[in-house]
Amino acid sequence: MKAVVLAAGEGRRLDPLTRNRPKPLLPVAGTPLILRTVRALQRAGVSEACIITSPTGDRIIDALKGVERPILRRGIQERPLGTAHALLAAKNFVEGEEKFLLVYGDLFFEAGMLLGLVEHVGIEFDGGVLAIQLEDARRFGVLHEEGGLLKGIVEKPENISGPALINSGVYILPGEIIEAAEEIEPSPRGEYELTDAITRLVKKGRRIAVYRHPHGYWLDVGTPASYLEANLLALQELNLRGSYFGGGVRLGSRVEVRSSVLMDGVEVGEDVALDSVVLLEGAVVEAGSRLSYTIVGEGGRTGAGCQLKGLREKPVIVSPGATIPPYLTAEPGDVL
């Protein structure tokens, strides 16, 4: 089976963390999101994958140079005109395929979900969508199903309350989705939406299964809070009882690190406490600081004695390359 990975997004909601790199290259416990996805495709039996990037997405392809399986191709979405428009950049790649996998490139998920979807769809269905149940579904496409089959997708409904099944951004699609993507009109926000193309196939009678994986985790890494959450989940995935330390990390004396991720080249001064923190490459935390639920961008520096205390759902963000003066106090949601 072939696969298409949509990795052309700009990641605006993740600013300033995506200021110096595309969203799919954000590392989770040392591994870029896009590389995690490609490894999951390999486990699901994918032989070839086409990575869709923007014209400036060379760094994404460079990050995957060591991958031998699946065989990787590249498609370029010349302008950011939506997910269906991005899929058309892989038209020649999937042409003639009965079915193929499609995955959004900014997801953090348990790899077994892909294989579960592939096995569920099998030969019985024309395609399938991985469904995730969320308590607050307003930011996502909500799935309408009947008897295990997709009946429609409502994008970001405002009048919904309570738990609902949402579109995960993981699909098996029939080859004719290309034709549907070419036929749809722009959405109210001026983009060509993949969900509209899928709905078009459903209305034609195609059997698109709604698959719920029995266990595991899934995150749309679209905000700083979800990026922090992905890193905290990765600690459990890697069976790390404490924290993750990348290469070249330097710790001073009397440093307490709890449930945190310290990427390559991080430096921490003496008498520092870190709790549920992500320090990106080359970040520096000076002596006497206290950080909790905080993300420090690459090359960022927090001065001595800083008190940066966020919440799991509202982390403090130190921008890449920023220098925070000594003894600064920050509250949940602050961007420094």
C-alpha cells in the first residue's frame, strides 16, 4: 500500500515555536513529528510514501534522508489552498491505486492505530477514517456515522456539546478521491477541503468505514499546549520513569528534573527545578530558576532566579533565541 503525508502547513497557531522551522520538524522527545509518522507507516506495511511540502519544505525532506523504508517521494503544494489541494500534489503518485493511506503530518499518535485501520478496512470497505472521541470537539471535524459507516463531516461545529467522534486526519481513501478533490468548490474560508471531497464520495454511495481504535493516544499538535502534552506522553511511550535527556545536556549541581524533555545541547545551571518542561535545542536555564509547564524555544535563555509557572493547558512559552532577564515571573499562557 502507498501513503500520502500532508506536511505543507505553516503552523501559525504554534508560533513562536514554528518561527524557525516547519511544524512537522518539531521534536517530540528527540524525534521530529514527521519521522514518527513515517516510522508508523512502515509498521503498517506501507511500501512507498509521498511527502507533500510547501516549496520551502526542503528541511523536511532532509530530515528523512536516512529512511530506507518506505521509499519516499516528494510532492509540492505551491500555495496553501487547503488539504484537498495538497492531496492533488500527489495525483501522479496515487493514480491507479485502489486505496491508499493519508495522514496529516502534524499528528502524534500510537503507531498501532494505522495498522488497526488498515486491517479494519480490508476488502470490505472502500475506505476508512480513524475516529477519536473527544469531550470538546469544537476545534475539529465531527463525524456522523450510521452502522459503522461515515455519513458526513461537519467542520468545527459551534453548537455541539458533550463528547463526539472527531476526524483524526488519518484515512484510507479510494483512488477516486483525486477526482472528487478536483470537483469540489472552495469552502467559506477559501480553501479546498479534503473533508468536502470525502463527503462527495459518501454521497455517491462509497462505503467509508468509521474505525475506533480500542486503545492508544492521539493528538493534533496544533498548539503549544498540545505540543507540551505530546512530549509528556512520549515519556510514557518510551517507558521513561523520569525524563528525556538529549545529547550534550549539561546539568549543574542541585538540579531537580521531573517529567521533562531536555533536547540536545541544553544547559541548566545549579539549584534549578524543572517540572513538566520542554527545553528545545541549545536552551539555557540559569541558576536558581523554577520552571513548570514551560516550553523554552531553541537557543532561548532564562535568566537567574526566573519563576516561570504555566499550566498543562496553558504553558509559558519562551520564544526561540529570546533572553529572559533575571528574576522574571511568568504566569500561565505568557509568551516571552
